[in-house]
Amino acid sequence: MTIIKKIRENLFLVIVALIYIIMFIAKPAMGIEALKSSGYYIKEMLMIMPVIFILTALLDMWVPKEKIMRYLGKEANAKGVVLSFVVGSISAGPVYAAFPMCVMLHKKGASIRNIVIILSSWAVIKIPMLLNEAKFLGPKFMAIRWVLTVIAIIIFSWITAKIIKDEELPGEVMAQAGLHINRDACMGCTLCARNYPEVFEMENKKALVKSYDALDPDRLENAIKSCPVKAISYNNSMNM
Amino acid sequence: MDVFTLAIWIGTLIFLGISLAKDKVKTKQVLKMALGMGKGMAPSILSIIFAIGLILTLLPPAEIAAFVSNQSVLLATVVGALFGTITLVPAFIAFPLVATLVKAGVGVVPSVAFLTTLTMVGVVTFPLEKKAFGVKFTAVRNGLSFLFAIAIALVMGVII
């Protein structure tokens, strides 16, 4: 049971590993080649990810929610858009490095629109990349592509924000501390709210964590265990 | 390490030092949180990296470029955009490659389509993005990015 669950959780990793195994049996030279070209990306990842994690955690700890909301929230308007472009452009590393940072910013009140701008500009219009582009393709090519890309990002970030609502972003997987309910999985059985009404409540037929001061570990464990779809998770690494 | 990565490291270390001076307990929590994030993302990041290694071996960028340069502009644009969507290529490989494409007479449109989808749209990063932001957000963002990448390419073809 747990093995199947583990495989399902890391399905992508399992598939990649399987292809490697097949490749090593069928064409060992190709397998070695593939591992070698992964090497560059591992180096790239090790150079940037640790610092991104630390920076994200630092900002999470020290920057108050109101500040993030004021500068990157829905009411920030043009100021928020410009700031998002700046954050994305001075970043470093591959686009997935932006994920934990953006999840944290969204949790603290940044708007979907600004999250999309940060993600996209992080991906395409980083300054070191622009310099590289000017070198190989000419400054004119680079400048025109930059202007068009900025316009495109402004338009589709606006469209994305119209389609996606804030509640539709889960963001629980990035190892946040505390108590979480996976609202995609919750089927509204109300068991947790009945078992531990001080902490859980129902809202729109889905369970929700209320603000709580203290947790009774036994009752919490009981509520987590009783959830039929295992949608409740508790990460106590922060609560000391 | 480029200047920007270095600057982020230095800035973060200074920030961390200030944090430590202000509140030891909170700083300890910060480091625990960072470690937790790292552990949470490590399997996904590693699978992305090894998947990119696989894709680059099975579909070498240079061969794709050679293939694209013999096709009509329309087909080249579609193939370029699709290839850019599947994989992630570092800038120092991508830009010289696109420069050879342009010089080989493939045209600006397919080259730009390839360049823009390459970085902005990610099939390999889809599972991780989905975990972070949900299926709907990821699908909408990548779908729109793909469409706009084509649009950017077409407009650039008209301008240049």
C-alpha cells in the first residue's frame, strides 16, 4: 500500500528512472551521455537552489504580510507590475528556482497577476540572458524581442488572473510549517470538523483550518487519521 | 557563477547575518524552513534534471536545428516551438544555436518561436509547477505562454 503510494507521489521520477534503465540495457553509451548532460544542470541547481531556499525562508520570516500585499498585491497595480518585472529580471537560475519564492509570495498576499509576471520574466528576460542574446544575435534583435516579450507577459498575466482565482493555488507541498488541508483532495465529509471543531471548520463544503492557538496532539492525530482521503497534513518542524 | 548568482548569495548571507544578530531562534527556524523546502523539492528537481539529460540525448539540439533548417517556415516554426516546449536548454547553448539557425537562412520566426518557448514553457517542469501552483494555474500559464511565444515570433518576423 505505502509502496504504491510512494510510486504515485513520485511518478515522474519513477518514469525517468525506468527510461534510464531501459537505455542502459539497450544502448549503454547513450545512457552515459544522458547522465553526463545532466551533470551541467546539477551544477546549475546546486549553485542557486540553496540560496533561493534560504532567501525565501528569510523573506517569509521577516517581511510582514501587509508589506507584500501593499507592493505585490491586487491593489499595487502599476507599481506591483514594475516591481514584479524587476524581481524576475534580476533573478538567477532556472525557472523552477522561482517556484518556492512565488508560492511564499502568494501565500503572503501577492496577486496571481504579479506571480505570473515574476515567473515569466524569471524565465525569459533575465539580464545575463539578454547580454548573451545581444552578443550572439545582435542588440537590435535582443531589444525587439525584449519589448515584445514584456508586452506579451503584461497581457497574459492579466488574462491568467482573470481565469484563476486565489483559492485555486494549493501551494501546500513546499513544506510549509503548520497544519494544512489539501482542498483538492477534501471531499467534504465533515469528519475533521466534528472530531476537532476548535481547529477545523467547513466552508463551501470543504474543510478549512481555523486560526488556532494551541493544538492537542492526540485530538489532532485522531482528526488526521480519521480523514478518509488523507487530506490533512501537519508539519511541526516550526513549532518549538 | 555569474555576477547575479554571486550577488544573490552575498545579499542573502548579509540578510542572514542581520537576522542572526536580531533573533537567534527565528534564524534557526529560517534555516529549518529552508532545509524543509529543499527536502520537499529535491526529488522533483532531480527528476527534472535527469529528464532534461534524457531529452538532450534523444533529441540533440544540433540535430533538431539541422532538421528545422531544411523545412518550410511554417513547419520549422511549429517544430521549433514544440521542441522548445519539451526541453530546457541553458542560454549559452541556446543562443549560439539560434544564431546558426538565423544565419543558415531558417528565418527569424522559427528561431524566435524556439527561443521563447524554450525558456518560458516547460513540459519537464510541469509536474513541479503543478505541485506548487495546481494543475489549472500551470496549464493556463504554460498554454498562454506558448500562444504568446508564437505571437512574438510572428510579430518579430514582420518587424525584422
